[in-house]
Amino acid sequence: MKTNIPSAPEEAKINRLLCRRYRETSSEFEQRWVDLKRELRQQPPRNSGWFPSRKLAGWLGVLGAAAAIALVVHTSRTPVSTPAVDMELSPQLTELLAMDQLLGQALPLLDAENRAALLNLPANR
């Protein structure tokens, strides 16, 4: 009885199989994979579906931030007006309204941290 024992593979073929990066693949598949990776690296990146480009998104972000800052600055500069009254005001009330109008312009400068620090300062007598 004669059994078919496959011949021992050649030394070069064994070395080639051991040096492959992808174990359970053929050399043709590995070559196609390397070619595909090379081709993908050379192609320019595709745009994502719903937005045209990242550069445009960056500019729109900058414009949005500038618009938000302009809105905050514009709303913080609302003038404080004294009520229009036909009757004569007392000198003390006129002085109080003038001081309120003057100090009202500095209101955005007093955030919560500064107010707390100013309230805890010792008063000189």
C-alpha cells in the first residue's frame, strides 16, 4: 500500500509564508490589499455627506462666534433713561437719578466674583 505523502515545501516558500503580515491569506490577496491601500492614500479625502467642507465649517464657526460677541456687547450697552415726568422733581431725587444713570454704565463690570470681593472689603471710617 502506497500513501501519497505530500512533498516537503521548499525552503523559500516556507520563508515567504512566515514573513507575510496577513497569515490566513494568499499572496495575491496581500498584494491586492497593499495596492488598494496605496491607491486610497493617493486619493483626496471625500467630503462628508451633508456639509461641503471643513474649511467652510471653520469660517462659519468664527462668524457665529463674532456674531455672538457682537450681540452680547450690543445688549450690554443699553442706555438707562430717566422717566419723563412733567412735574418738578426734588433736587435729591434728581441727584439720585443722575447717579443711577452714571453707575448703571458700570454694571456689566461687576460680575458675581467681584461683587462678593467688594462686599467683603473693610470700610474705612
